[in-house]
Amino acid sequence: MNEFRSATRFEKIAYSTATFGNALLGAVVSIFTFFYYKNVVFVNLFTTENQPLIGTLMGTALAIGWWTQALMNPVAGHISDKLASSRFGRRKPWLILGSPIMAFSFIAIFLVPTPATDILFPILWLTLFITIFNAAFAATVVVYLSMIPAIAPTPEERTSVSTYRTAFYLVGYILGALIGALLQIEELVLVVVIVLSVFMLAGFYFAAFAVKEPSELPPLPTYSIRDALIITFRNRPFMPYLGFTIFATAFQSMLIAALPDFGAHVIFEGDTENILASFLPGAFVITAIIAVLPAMIWINRVGKKTATLYSLVAATLITPFLFTVGLIPGFELPQTLIIVLILGFPAAPLLILPDAIISDITDYDEIVTGTRREAMHFASQGVLTRFAGGISIQIMGIIIGLFGGKYGTPSFISQSIPGLPDVLGLLLIGPVASLFLIFGILIFRKYPEDEVLEACAKKSVKGP
């Protein structure tokens, strides 16, 4: 039996540096890929006639990337769960080998020739490299996340590790959101993507070599990948938890991807070269950074389930107000900033909670099945959340393509219904995204928190 050991503060910080590097790239890919291709690559082709086609194709290309990640998650998780420990540890080789592939494909995504002279080649280029990036992302990050239950054996320690990760995530995310805005300057594109890739690699390698994994392994699963998925989805607490993460991912992916366009075309009336428009997605992170420590205290006081539900409700009520931007002429920027900054308060606990909750569910699963399958739980979650994220991005592309997402260019729908704003598609993103959270709230209400915490208490007494 392993010695009951929690990660030191240094190890928690070292572990979280990978999150910092990953957040840099994740912010740029999730925030700026759609914006970059729409406003830089297709700048001359995104006309009234082409909007539905280009919007749908870009949404589909990004969705394919998300779906690739979904399919890769259980494969990587299952193999990682079944591999015996090596001299580098059970999980670390995935970090060492996967992160360079992430870096290469990330650089390639933004090296497509601009501006495009045809629609097909950039779409194929984007589809190829966003697929490679997401496959490498799944193989690296799902295994990285599965280290949490091993280095943090108790629910309290997992909240602590998740808080460290959230702090590093938010700092990395806001830097990625700020630095990624420079992609609009053609001369800086190569420098930006290389510098961000180097930081990402440094973070994963530092985590891989500085964090000590348990020297002994719990019983390794003997299931096939099919059986492992079936057993995982039969985990009773896991299903309502999935309802939360699936719809929260759909909400986040749609909203974040649309915000740069929202800033450029709703607030700044088509000025796509205005750097301030690109900074908008990072604005809510400022509030979230401030709210991280109070959020951790609040979560420990009210419990993970209550904190999750209250945060989901708050985000659901706040986000639809984006539809009202522009009703008061000249107040577009302050109004949007107020909405986005307030949204940062419920965002902080929603960033902390998923990793902590699923780690508790892993303990519950071990008590029930007798084996530990951390990576498979993270991977099984990833299957559906990535599919949901891909579908929401595809829906976003269709909405923007049909209802309009370019200031001064009539939309496909407005040609049939005069009087509609050119940017109605962007205004609709807030209310549509909020609908996802309503489903998440209804499903997560059934999460059996008391039963899970009882299993965690038994696991803590027994030891890892």
C-alpha cells in the first residue's frame, strides 16, 4: 500500500505551470482561431453571399478538431491507466512526448497564407492542423489532469491543487488573450506563436520532472476500452456531473469564440484591427483572478454542489444581457465590459470545481470497483464535453453566417427580413449560450454529493 502523501506546495506550483502553458495556447486557439480566419484570412471573401458558407465551414472545421479530441480522450486515458510505472512515472511520458506535437500544430494553424484568394485551401489547412492539435492536446492534457487524484489524495487537497491550477490558468489565459490579439499584425504572427509554444513546452516539462508520482501503483484495470467506458458511464455520480461539464463547455466554447468578433463588429463597428476588441475575452479573467481565493473559501463553506449550482445560475442570468448591447448608442463598450467583468465572479468557482469534483468521483469509483481509473474518468468526460464544444462552435458559425456577424454587410436573413441589424448573429450568442447552462443546472441537481463524500472519507482512512 502506498504511503498516504500529499503534494508539497512546490509540487503543486510545479504541477500548475503546465496549466499556465496550456492556457496560453488554449486561449489563443479558442478565442482567436475563428476571429483570425474570418477577419484576416477571409477578410476579402466574407461577403453577404459567402457569409453562410464560410461561417458554416469554419465552424465545422473547428468542430472536427473538438471531435478528434473527444475520440482521442478515452484512447489516451485507457492506455495511460493500463501502463505500468516507468522510470519517468506512469503519466509523465505523455507530457514529454505530447507537448511538442501540440506546439508544432499550434504554430501551423496560424501560418496559412493571408489574405486568402479562395475558400477551400484555408479551410482544409485549418481542418488538418486543428485536428492534429486537438489529438495531441487530448493525449497530453487528459493524462496530465489524471495525476490530480494521485498527488492530492483528499477532497480538501484536491480543492487546493485545483485552486493553484485555476490561478495559473487564469494568468496564462489572460496573457494568451492579450498576446493573441497581436496575431492581427502580420509581421508578428510567427514570433507570437513560437514564443507561446516555448512557454507551453517549458510548463509541461517542468511539471513532468518536478512532480513526484506515487512509487507504487494501485491495482491496474484489466478492462478493454469498451468495458472501461461502459463501467465509467455506469458510475452513478458521474452522470449528473457530466450534465454540468457538457453544457458548461458548450456555453464557454461558444461565448469565448464569439467575443472578439462581438468587440470588433458590435462595439467598434467593423474595426477589426482595433486591438481593444481582441482584449475583450480576457476581461472577465481579471475579475475571476480577484475572485479565486474568495471562491475557494466559499466552496469549502457551502460545498461543491451548492457552489456549482449557484455559479451556473448566476452565469445564466448575466450572459443574455449581451443581446442588449447597442440599445444605448455610445454606451456599447462600457456596457459590454460591465457584463463581462461581472461574469468573472461565477467563472472563478466554475473553473476550480470540475477537477476537484471528478477527483472525488474517482475515489467513489475505486470504492465500488476496486480499481483506480483516473485517466479514463477524465477521458470519458472529455468525449462528451469535446463533442458538445464542437457542436456549439458549429452552431455559432451557422448563427453568425445566417444572422450576420460583419458590421456594414447585410446578413443572409436580413435580405429577407429588412430592418434586422447586420450583427444580429453576434447579439444572439449570449442568449443562445445561456440556454446550455439551463440544461446543466437541471441535470446537476441530481448529483449525490453526500454519497460521494462518504466514499472519499473511506478512501482517506484506507489510504491510496
